[in-house]
Amino acid sequence: MRISTAEAPSPEVETQPEPIARGAKGERVKDAQNQLLRAGFTLPRYGADGDFGRETATAVARFQAANQLPPTGILDAKTLAALENTTSPSPDYAALFADGTLRAALAVGHDEAGSHEPEQAKVLKGLAERGYTHVSDADRERLRLDAHGRYLTRMLPQGRVILELITADTDHAKARFADAMRSTEFVLYGGHGRYGSGPDFDDIHSPAGNFVIGPPFEPGHVTLGPNDLSAAPLTTAYQLLFFDGCNTFHYFDDLRSRTPGKTTKNLDVIGSTTELYWNVTASNLLTMLDGVTEQKNLEDLENALNAVNRSGPSDQLRYFRGDGFEDN
């Protein structure tokens, strides 16, 4: 016996989620913002605040373009589904280890109260515990390393790490850091952010030790010389940069805008979103170094750094964020 049309069960209609656009607020917006951040699409000014403004719309459009979707800036059903299926990007490890050697520089800046000194000691201790040893004279010559630099090395399954250590008491510390910034694949800095102007290797009132990336977001606190990026831009080869210092996310735009040929395709940066304590400087530097040598993805790098800083002066959950990784 057949069932009459009137008695036939209605097919289930698949409901599509309501689009989310500028002006929306609430948990759906915040969830989508967190998914954008996990996917490597930054929200540098406001983060995941649950408010769909211009910054979020721009990040959504970038995500859409990267995923072959119309870049409308609106979170429609296809965009929401793509976000759900997106995994966290990673640094370009293939580029970092392309020749079997990762060249890195780890720098600790200056603090007027001397807080940098115990952190330098912790860094040295941590590097020794991880198996980093001083480069021999024979290796220094074979690897064509600068005769005056302080270099450590460690063998990994994917290749050798050569790490230059730069501290505030290194001869010509600022110049050595500048050379590293212009040519080294992986640079880590821990110290004062100097109001978003850049790393510093001497007193705040002296311009001699500042590597100037951009203007400070609050003028009048730090004495600066000429902009170092404008004077000698970064290499156009791939680089991964890490800045542990207060509000170093202010470096992001200047690092590219002041360097011809530097884009999100060949520069990935991780910086801080708030104020940080000096007593976690070494932990942050070593955590980032470990994450890269273990080839972790961006989400795992950020989570590890955020965990180190949970006892800091701010009660927020995100202390660090990456920029540029979506192009890898």
C-alpha cells in the first residue's frame, strides 16, 4: 500500500546559520573572532572582544580571500564552515631549515633597575640544559661566523641550530642585533618594548642602544635616534621574529611598511598584546625557542607563551599573538 501525498513525512530542511556582519555583538562574534585568531588572522587592536567592527570585517575578508571565497567581510554560512575546518598555521619550517641549518639570534635588552641580569643568567642556564654548547673555533671558521660573536649550537633531527647570544653587555650590542635583524632567519628579543618603538640595549634616555622600528605610541618617554629599518631594511628572505616586551604588537606594521619587499609571505612575527613582567623574560624566550625547535604550530606557540604569563600584571588570557602566518 502506498502512503498518500498528504500522509508523507516532510523532508528535513537543513537550516543555515544566520550571517554575522558589522555591528553584531555577542558570543557568536567572539567565537568567530577566536577562530580567526587560531587560523592566524590577527585582530591587532581589539582582539576577540565580541564586537564585530571594521577590524573583524577586514580579518574576515582576508580569511575569505585566502580560502577562495568572495571577500565580503561578512560571516556567511560558507565562511563559518571554512573557519570551523581551519587548522592553525605554522611558521615556515621548511624555509627555516632549508639548508639543514637554522640560524638564530637571541637577545636580552637592558633594564635600568638591572632586571636583565638574572634573566640573562636564566637564559644561559636554560640553553645549557637544552644541550646548547659553545661553537668551537674550528666550527666558527668552517661556518664563517663572525670572530666577535657569542655563538651556541645544538644538533636536532632536522638540522643544526646556530644561535648568537646578544645581551646588554655585549660589545656593540645594538649593532650586532641590527645585523641579526637584517639577515638572520629567526630572531628572539626579550626586554623593554620602549613604548612600541623597538628593542633597547641601554638606558631609556640614551639613543645609542635603541634599534628603532617605529615611533613610540606615547612620546616623551624614550630618547630615539634615526629609524633603523629605514636606514637598512630587513632581508627579503623568510624570517620569523619574536618580541617579548610590553605591547610589542606595535612593531608589526612598521616591520613591513618600512622594509621594501617585506610582506606577510616572508615575515612572521609573534609579539605581546599587553604589559609583561621582567621575571618571565627568560621563560618566554626559551619557550619560544623550544616551540620552534619542536616545530609547533602557531596556536600551540601562543598557548605555551600565554601559559607562562598567566601570573602577569594583566588578567587577560592572551598575552601573545602572531601576525602573517596565514600566508604559509
